[in-house]
Amino acid sequence: MGLGRGQLLSYGLPALPMAGIYFPVYVFLAPFYAGTFGLSVGVIGAIFITIRLFDAVSDPVMGWLSDRTTLRLGRRRTWLVIATPIIMVSVLGLLAPPDGIGVGWFAGFLFALTIGWTMYLTPFFAWGAELSGVYEERSRITVWRESIGLVGTIIAAVLYGITDERAGLFHVALFVAITLPIATLIACARVPERPSLAREPAKLAGIIAALKGEPIFRRLLLAYFINGAANGLPAGLFLFFVQYRLGADSATGGLLLILYFGAAVSAAPFWIWASARFEKHRVWCWAMIYAGAVFLCALTLGEGDVIGFAIISGLSGLALGADLALPSSMQADVVDLDTATSGQHRTGAFFAVWSVATKASVALSGGIALLILEVVGFSGQGGNSALAITTLAVLYAAAPVVLKGIAVAMMWHYPLTKARQADIRARIEGSAVGG
């Protein structure tokens, strides 16, 4: 029997404030610290890249710790409770800084937020993967979670857009600091953790070897990383593109973001239906093809083309739900394959590596793009050359399409189908009963 709507809502509720953090960090932070405090876009990019290198170590360790936690509250919920105050303090420091701060403040609070992020999201995603072993139900769970996250993103965009930039970020910080503990409490109180069907807990020494040795996982992870980079480029450069390519202000940018994410929420029921009717990997591929075709049109836009960009934003936003929900659901199927093969419970470990890919794809693509813009003389305070603006447009609109094409080529013939996953799940449950 599948989860009821009440449980789906309760589990997905923490995605509301967590998306409210994720969104401003990767979309608003670089323009804000570059424009308000004069930080170099190259320095900001380098900080993002450095922190993602730290994640490559911290996320797998967090996954291993979560898998082996035996406290009464549970393997996953315990870490959500511990991480919540760390995130609350960090987001207030990062989004509501005092006057006169410099690169040390930015780097320090971003690093602290990253630690809290890792402690929260890795167990949170692993928890969701364990709520059901059914192919279609997993898509339903992830679509609910990511749709709630999209609502949080829209709220953050509205809070940012209704006032000036600095006040808007302060309001976003308050929204996160207030709603995160409430959402965490509701999720932990109303959603149980399922017992492990694995025969033994994961061993730290064998985790990396297992991840490296599973070709289906490597294929999915690399395609997910490449598509994440394709999404990370326009996310990190969005406000720069709106302000310096289209000649619009940040308030207009906020409205365009509301349109984009609103379209994503409206399309969520379609992705639930499509993923149940067809193979997940094919649905994801068609979503990437559609998004790339629409987004390439942004390369033709110039100063004053706000209406054209609004149309592109709305149409491309329809595909976002597939990008957010389907790969994560497919990852849960890969975990089943590993459990059936190894007999170990490593959901947290797999989703830790998944978390690294999620954060690294966005931060590295955005960070490298900022470094490239630094090389061509782009400034977040304006006064940019034609070369700088053209480079911005190519990075924003053309590079993501190429990356999505690569991801589609990798995933079109993905071998872990609905029928194969059902067989794997039957083996796991049979082993649990027999053992």
C-alpha cells in the first residue's frame, strides 16, 4: 500500500525551507556579494569550487554515519534534528550580513551552511528512498517532495522580489529560520522510518569500491551530474543575464523566476502520470530534449527582450519537475540493485554520493562560469564590454543545451527498467523473509 497524502506532505515539508535556502545561494548570492560588497566574481567562484571539494569527503562520511546510526529517533531523523540549528544560524549570517563584511564572512558562513546542508539532506533523501520499494511509488514520493520544494522556491522568489535586494534576502533568511524547525518536527513526528531489509550494515571500507564497481550507478550519476551542470549554469548567471543582457532590474528577475517555478509546479502532476505510464529514463530524456530546444532560443535575445524571455522561462519551467524528481527516483532503484547484490544497507552512502553530485554540478558549473567571466573582464557592478556580455549569453543559453544533449545520449538506453527493478525488489524481500 502506498503512502497517504498526509504522510507524503509531512515527509516533503522540509523541502519547503531547504529549497528556500538552495535557491538564493546559487541564484542570488553571487550578484548580491559582488554588487553590494564588491567581491570579485572570480573569488566567489573559487570559494564555491573549494567548498564542493570539501563535500566530496564530507558527504560520503555523512552517508556512512547515517546508515550506521542506531539512536531511538532513527537513522535519518536524528541527523535532521541535529542539523536544523546549524542551518538556521548559517542562513541568517549568509543572507543577512552586516555592513562592511568581506570575503572571510562570506566564505565562513557558506562553509557552515554546507556542513548543515550535508547533515540534513543526505539522510533526508535516503529516508525518502526507503519509504517505498515500488517503482511507481518512488516517483510519486520524489515528485511530491520536489513539488513542495518548488513552492519553497517560489516563496523565496516572491520574498526577494517584493522589496529591495537586501531586505528581500533578509526576509528569505527569516522564512527559512522559522519554517525549517517546524517542518522538521512535523516530518519526524508523522513519518516513520522503515526497517532495513539488508542483511548487514554498510562497511566504510567497502562503500567507495561498491560505488565505483556498479556501472549502472556510474552511468546514472554522470548523466545526472552533467544535466545538473546544465541547470547550474543558467541558475548561477540568471540575474546577471537579466540585468546586463536584457537590461532589466532585479525585481523583474524575481517575477521571471516566479513564472519559471510556477510553471514547474503546474507540470508536476504530468510527470507523476508519465513516470507511471512509461519508463522513467525515457521520460527524463524527453524532458531534457524539450528543455534544451526551448532554452536555446534565449541565445537570440538582447536588450529589452523581456517578454520573449518570459515566454522561454515559462515553457522551459514545465520540464523542471522531471529533472528534480525522476533521477532521484531512479537512484533509489539503483540502491535496490546494490542491496540485492551485496546484502548491505548503504542507502545513505549512495545518496551521499548523489548529494555530492547535486551540489558539485551546480556549484562547479556556476563557479567555473564566474571564473570565465572574470577572465573576460565581467563585473557584477556593471560597465561591461561587448565581449563580456556575449560570453555571459553563451554560458547562459548555449552551453547548457550541449550538456543536456550529452546527458540524453548517456541515458537513452539505460538498462534498469521497470520490469527489472520489480524482479530485484522481489529478491530483496524474499531474502529478508528467508533470513
